[in-house]
Amino acid sequence: LAAGAMRAAGLLLARALLVSWALLHPAGTQQCHPAGPATVLRFTDRHAEIRVPALHRVPSPLDPLYGLVRRCLDLIQQNPLPTELLRAALNDPGSVRTSQVVQYELGYVVCAAVALLFTVAVPVAGMCFCYCRSRRRCGGRLRAHRRSLGCRRHCLLACLSFTSLVILVSVTCAFVTSQRVKGQMEPGLGAVPTTLRTLRQHLANVPQGVQMVVDKFEVPRKQIISDLGGLSRSVGLSIHTQLKAMTYAALSDLQDRAADLQTSLHHLQILDGTSRALAAARAELEPALRERRGRVVALLDDPRCTSCASALGRAQSLELGADYGKVPSVEKVLKAMAGLPRSDFAEMIRQGNGTFNSIPELAVERMAQVIQDLREELSHTAQKVQSIADSFPLPDYTRPASEALVTAEERSRPYLQEVERFEHYRWIAGTVLCSIILLILACNVTGMALGAYGLSKREDPSDYECRGEAGAKFLLVGVGLAFLFSWLLILLVFATFLVGGNIQTLVCRNWVNQEIYKFIDTPGNLPPSMNLTRQLNLRRDSNLSATYRECKSGAGLWEVLQLDRSYDLDEHLKTPKYTADFQKRLGDFTARLGDVRLLRSEGRQDLETFARSGLDEVDYGRFQEEMKIPVVQTSLPGLARNLEGLQKMQRNSTVAGRLGAEARALWQMQNSTVQSQEALVAKLGESVQFLSRLAPHLKERVRRTLATTASVEARLPVQAQQILRQEIGCFTRKELRYFTQYLNWVGQTLREDVASCQPLATALDNGRVILCDRIADPWNAFWFSLGCCTFFLIPNIIFAIRLTKHFRPIRNRLISTGSEETCPFHIPRVTALKL
């Protein structure tokens, strides 16, 4: 009983703490806890096919060669951009003086002089060599043999091999760069009209693109409608989930008090009835017990009874014990609780529980109208979003730019065709001349190989050796080809150098450092027919440099074009402009969802009557004291067993029979009367134990239960409203994020894609990459490599001519011993004499 009492007290304490915690921590103070990660809206991009792809410089193994050529051109042309000369050439070409051009192109003029000198000097030297060769004065044989000839021969072989190697590397670079120019020229030239056409399509498709962006409002609208479908049930479930601990605890506490009332009434009735029954049973037992005690004492005191004196004292003490007529009466308490309970607590609790559990369905019903209103509001919001496309100002202001792009595309075609034709001729000439250089190198290598082999097979320097002679002839063929084609090589080098060098120093260098944009921006530098600001309808207070920087940083077309009135996209994309009514409808919604009656007035009266019944005023200690006293002071079974033992010891059969009869009578009294009274005492003990445990805390528990029930009934509507506001606030913030995502995407898409002017900046950057990085760099590397080949042909010619003498037999064999030279003996030729 003690363990059960402690366990019940612990449960009551835990339940009281739970109710107190639920009352002191209102559910409305909780924060939004999303069930999963925030939904990110996905928008399909259908405008990608009219983008201008950005081109970049591709790293190449020839980058060191390109850098070397650029540094050489920087040394040749150190003058900055000739603004005065260009202004005069563009506005009044007749006023341009030759001296101004020569002054600016002084480095190229010097190079032209060198090229002219080379063009004249090398062919003239070739003709002189041919004349001398016809006179057998150049490229013949050595006249004498010296010891130093071997060293000189090896030195000439090494020098000719080195120059041939340099020429081979240079002609390889020339071949590679020539092919690279050819490979980049055709797509580069084709990119010009393609880019202009793409820009024109970009401007023309702005209205369709803006409408496409506006139509994508369907994505957040569908998502919000989907969320609205589960809002009411979500709100109801949230209210139910957050308030069920408090409500269930209050209902459980109320159920406990109702159980206490029922159980207390039951135990009071048991206590009253059992006490009366025990008192009546005592009155019936007392004469029978007195008579039985007298007969047993008389029998034990009989002299014929052997050894009976030991049990005589026990028999004399045989008398009644507890007197339940002395315990307090509970009739007053029973009278106060008569007719209780007047209300059906089980039904009351079931109804309260059912009302609370129906909150989700009630929320669905109460919120149906506002959800319908919100769906209609989304249709009005779609009309507001359509105003973005209706008020977009670009279609009327991009026409000048589109016309300018059409004009540029038409005028560029003839020039592009001429450039393509010129490039075709350059590639043919370059390929032929590079092939001739390879032929010269083949002659050098063959000549050196045959000549060296012939020298190794020759025993006497003056002996004729066909392979050495063939090697010398191959070298002379290479020399002849070099003299014959050197002037064509230098003309091709200078022509490509003049074009590529000026493109690099006049255009590319100033394009990279933005000097070209500054020149275009300066008023008066361009003629009125080339006024780009007016032709592209750019803002009057802007220029090409500023427009380029704004476009590159991601500005929209409406921010760089000249409009009749300013257009602020950010103002049109402010979220409150489209969500104010949506927020207001959600903010104004209210509904009472927590009206739950846990305890009706008759139930409250029953509990108050129970508390005032006086159950706690009963002296249960008197009951417990009487229960400690046995029904009979002396144990009847013990006395009966003593008499049975004495029966076996008797010699007198009459005494023995009487002892057995008395023992059976005692057993019968124990089994029929005393045991029934002991059962009643045990039953009485249970009731006393329960009532004594409940009575001290009865008033406090009933008071707390009534206060808790009243507090929960009062708090449920308030906290349900708080949770409703919280859930609607969380839902509003979630849906506003969808609006914000969509409007941010609209702004980003219009600025970076649909109505972006970034393609203009990208087209300019692509033009620089194509012209400077992909065409000009290999073009300049081509003439640089070919120029190296051409200029190294001069030492190649010299070394080849001088080496041919070492491959032929020596005319006069001179033997050198120190400083002394001896001439070999010649047998005089025999001639016939005329008689």
C-alpha cells in the first residue's frame, strides 16, 4: 500500500508539473519550424538561343613567340594613338599631310628602307655572284692546301648547320602560324555578320522575352495555390499539436478528480456499512464467546483433567477485542455527498476531448472563404505583374540601334570578302615561299652530307670525287634559289608586317588600354555620320566608354538608351507592390478555434460539494487504532490446538471427549464468525487507507483542478489565436519568399539576358579577341618567323659559297711545314717541234 501511494503521488506531481509548464509556456511564443528545406522555384530559360557567347584568349604553346613579336612592335612603334592625325583623316582626308604620316610611321619607314635595301642588294649580289661564277672567280676550287683548312671547313659546316637549323625552326613557326591564321580568319570574318545579326535579334526579341518572363509568374502562382490548399489543415494541426499537452493534462486531471469522487463515495459507503456490520457481529459474538470461555475454564479446572493447568490461563483470557461501535460515524459525510455525482463526468470529458480533437476540421471550415479570396487575389496579382511587360519602354527606342546594326552588317560584307580574298592570296604565297625555303634547306642538308661523305672518301685533296662535287653543286643550287626568291620573301614579309604591325600597334594596343574608346568619346574626333551615340540612341549624358563599362557590369538596355522618361526597374519590382493585398487579407483574418468546454457548471458544483463534504474531517486514526486490535484477544485456533493436544494426554475418556468437543466448537466459531469479521476488517482497512491518503489533499487537489480547468478553458482561445497568427505569419513569409524569388529572377533575367546590354560589351570584347588574339597574333608571328628565315638566308648564302670550295679538289697541292712551302715537281709537257 505504501509503494502504491508513493507511485500515485509521483504521477499526480508529474501531471501537475506538466499542466503548470503548459500554462507558463504559451504555444504562441514558438518560432516557425519548417518541415523541410525552403522550396527554390525553377524557371525555364528559353532565351538562350539568341545570346552572344563570350570568347576568351586560349592559351597556346606559341604565346612566348606572340609576346616577343609584340615587344618588337612596341620598339618599332613607340608613338601613342595619333588622335590629331586620325581626326583629320576621318573628318577631312585631304588635309592629311604625308609628313604627319611619315612622322607617326617612322619605325615602319625605317623597316621599309631596310626591306627596300634588301630587295635591291640581294638580287644584285646574286647577279654579281653569277657573273663571277661565269668567270670562274667565285665558288671555284682552293688553290693550295694548308693545315688550317680542316679547322676552317669544320667551322663553316657548324655555321651553315646552325643557320639551317634557325631557318628550319623559323619556317616551321611560319607554317604553323600561317595555318593558324587561315584557320581563324574564316570563322573570325564569319563572326562579324553573325554577331551583328545576333545583336539585332536580341534587340528585336526584347518584347517577346519580357512577356516570357512575365508569363513565368505561373510558377510561383501554382506553388502558392498548392500551399494554400494545405494551409487550413496545417493551421488546425499546429494548434492541436501545440495545445494538446496542456488540454490533455487538464482533462486527465479532471478525470482523476471524478474518479476520486466516485471512489471516495464507494469507500465511504464501505466504511459506514462495514463498521455497522462489525459492531453487530461483535454484539452477537460476545454471549457465545462468554459461554464458551466458561465451559472451557470449567473443563480445564476439572481435577480429572490431566496437565490442563497450562492452558487454563489462556482460556481465562478468552474475550472480545476491537469494538467498532466506538469509531467515528461518516453519516454526515455521506449525507453531504448524497446524490453525487449529479453530472456524467465521463461524457463531459469525452465531449471536451472530441471538441478539442475537431479543431483541424474546424480550421478547414473557418478558413475556406479566406483561402478562396486569396486565390482570387492571386489572379489580380497576375494582372499587376503583366504591367511589367506593358510598361517596359524598350521596343520604341531600340529601332535606331537595330537600323545601325543592319547598316553595319551590309557595309561590312564587301570589306570582309576583300579581306578573305587577300588572306587566300597571302596563304598561297606564304605556303609557296615556305616550301622554297624548305627546298633551300634540303639543298643545304644534302650538300653538306654529300660533301662531308666525299671528303671522308678522298685520299688526296687534289683528287676528283663525284660525291663531294655533287655536294658542292647542291649547295650552289640552294644559294641560287636564295638569290632568286629572297626579294619575294622580303616583299611578303614587309607587306604582312605593315598590315599586322599597324593592326597591333594602332588598334589592338589602344583597344586594350581603352584609348580607342576615349578617342571615340571625344567630341569632334568622329564625323557626324559616325556619331555612335546618336546612331545607337545612347543617353545624351553618356559616351561609348561609360556605356561599355555599364554594359559589361550587367546594366539593362533601358539604362543606357535615351528614353523620353526615366525607367527604374527596381521600382517596378518591389515586392510590396504585388503582395500588399495578399498580406492584408491574411493579416486581417481571425477565427475562434479554441472554444472548448472542459467542465460544465454542474460538474464544477459536484467537485465543490465533494471538497466541502467533510471527508477530510473524519478521524481515520481511530479506525486504524481499532483495526490494530484483533477481533478476539486470544487466538481461537491456538486455544483449539492446545485442547486437541490435551485430549491425547487424558486417561479419562469422558474428559478427553469433552476436550475434543470444545476444540471443535472453537474451530467452528473461528471459521464461521471470527474469520468473517476479520474479512470485514480487511475490507474496512482498504477503505480507511484510501480515504486517509486522499483526505488531507482533497481540498487542494479539487481547488487546483478547478483552477487549472478554468485557466485552460480561458487560455485555449487566446493561445489558439496566437498560434493562428503565428502560422499565418510563417505562411505569409514563406509565400512572400516565392514572390521575392520570382521578382529577383525577373530583374536578373531582364538585366542579364532578355533586355541586357551586356551582349554589346561581349560583342566588342569578342571582336578584340578575334582580331587581336586569334588573328593578329599568329599573323604577326608569321611575318616575324618568315623574316627570320629571310634574313638568315644571307649568312646561309655566305657559308654555303665558302663551303663549296672545300668539297672540290685543290688545284695546286701545297704542303706546309711550318713557314716553309714547297711546290711539287711537275714533269714538263712534251710538244712536237715543227721542222
